[in-house]
Amino acid sequence: MTENQGDPLPRIAIVGAGVCGLVLAQGLKKHGFQVTVYEREAHIGERAWEWTLILHWALPTLRNMLPGDVLADQPSAHANPLYPYGDEPETLPFYNSMTGDVALRMTAPFRRMSRRRLHEVCSKGLDIRWGTRVVDLKMEKSGPVSLSLENGRVAKADLVIGADGSSSRIRQWLVGEEAGRSTATDWTIGSGIIRYDADQAKALLALSEICSVSTGPSGMIVVAVSDFENAQDASTCSFQVVRIWKGEAVSCQGPEAIARMKAATSRDSFSEPFYSAIHRMAQDSSPVFMRQLQYWPTVPWDNRTGRVTLVGDAAQCMLPNRGQGLNQALDDVDCIVAQISRMKEEGASIGEALGNYETDVFARGKKAALESLEDANAVMATRDFGNSRQATQGLAK
């Protein structure tokens, strides 16, 4: 372990190759640390469920963490590669689901990204052990951590960082299985990547060429461009279509998920073209999934004398309202990289570095997770929507 200036830098293992884990690995590598990423999926894109991600106040962190050659490829991850991003802020319109009137236009410098393509960008140049599940951690009172891998092998690291998502096994290892388990809400999400005929696609693009939201007493529909191949042919545009509503605690996929999304979406509750965005989903659409939304408000963990910690959804799991999740995750990355880098630059101890980081995330993570529940309920209150955080704070922290 690195406790004093002059000691060798710690070997760092990151568990999870999501966007958060990959950006963290890039940031630490950029500062000269030896980093290995362990990911249970065999390759990028193995998971059938694809979606888009929104980056706004954490965009500077992404740009800071990525080395120049990787950062140059960031535009290839834009969900709408044909959109002419410039210096002007982008607009995210919210519509009253029943009347179709504009309820709010959020304006911010944001980027909607393809999850898969952003993974491809952020993975470049990293040591990633694909298809390698970490099943347990073992350690003595001092010394390195042993990572027990599913293939029977054992890896060693001086610091393990769990970036393994909302159902994090590293989190459960740190705080206990029960305390580390995410809590299911009464909110359900259905989502998939959908293509339509040219007329329906044009109607959706007319709302926004990036993303638009319809919200009201029956929940929300989000339509975000996921890819666009030919500006002259709207039918080549792919959309991520999201339906969020209350009261159906079912996990399913494919035709059943599509049928349930349609059954939860009536003409009385959603105006066009959002209603048709759901009801024109073909039964053979690319994978569509449905599940309960979960959250985990951060509770303090024991980092085992500076040897194990958490970032991202593993450290604070929240609902997707106001697009805070990935941005909070990159705030974790920004803070932990700054603190760990002090070991090299100032001779700080690993205990001091993680202590400073965790003081920040313990307070910020719990607040953000609980506020995401409040924000979810606020989208249904059309009469008081103007007083919601969506209206008063927009995409800001």
C-alpha cells in the first residue's frame, strides 16, 4: 500500500466496465496509475438492452478524464450524429401529456449519448478483463485484496473500486447483503430502441432532434434519438422510447413488455405523437424491457483501511428523473481521481484520500437518491409542475 511519498503507487482494480468505471479508469491511467478493469460481460454490446444517456453538468469531467486521442472520438458517441452541436445550449422540451402543450423547455449545454458507442470510446487503451466476474473479495488485516474470479483464478490489487452498478455485489460485500440491496419502488420503466415509418419519425423529430418528454398524471413518455443514418430519410432514425408509470411490479421483455406498455398508455392520458410512439411499436421490435425502478440512498461503508470503495450507481442508485444518475457518477469520478492523485503529487495516504472522497459521496449520494423519488412524483403533478425541481432547477445539480 502507498502510505508515504516514495512508496510504489497502488495497483487499482475497478469492478464494472460501465461508463462510470471506464471514465474512472481513464482518469486514473492519465495520472499514471496501474488500473485493471474486470467486467462480467464478454464484450461491449453483449447486453441486449441498449439506451441513451444524458450528460450535462458533468460534461467537463468527461472531457478532463479522457486523454486527447480518446476525447477526439467523443462525437462518435452522440446519439444523433447528424445534429449540429455548437456553442449554443440545447433545449429539452417537456409537454403536458394530456393537452400536448409545452409545459417547460429546459435549456442547458447537454449531450445525449448512445450507451454502447460511449462505451466503445471510453474503453480505448484500457486493460479490461472481459467475461470476468468478481465473485468475492478476501483480505487479511493488512496487505492487498484478493479478488476471487468466477473462472477460479485470483487477482491481487491494493485498492478495489466497485463500479458495478445499481445491484452492486461490491456494495453488498462492504455493507452486508440486506443493507446493500436496492429498494424497489412502485415505479415501472419500459424501454427499447424503436424504428418507425417516415411519417411517425418526422412527427417525433419535430418535437426535438435530441429528446422530448411528455409528462402528466399517468407518468411519462420519453422519446430520444438513439441513432440517425440518413437525414434525407426519417425512417433511418432510431429512437429510444421510454414509458414510466406507477403500479405494475413486473419484470419482462419482448412482446409482453410491449403489450404492457401499450395497455398502460391511453389516448385520454397522452396526446400525439407520444401516444403513437407507444402504440406503433412493432411486436418484433429490437429488445424491449420492462422492470421496476430501484434506488439506494447512500449509507456509509467501511473502506477496510483504504482498500475498497464504491463509485457511481454502486455508491448511490437513483431514479432517472432529471437525468442525474450518470452526472452524479462522474462527480464521484472527479472527486476520487483528484483525491487519489494527491498520493502521487503530495504524498497523501490512501486513507486520507478515500476519507476525503467518501465524506463527499456519503452526503451527496443520499440526498440525490432521495430527491430522485421526489422528482419522480413531481412529474405527475401537472397543476404544480411549475414548482418542481424540473422547472426550478432544470438539469442542474
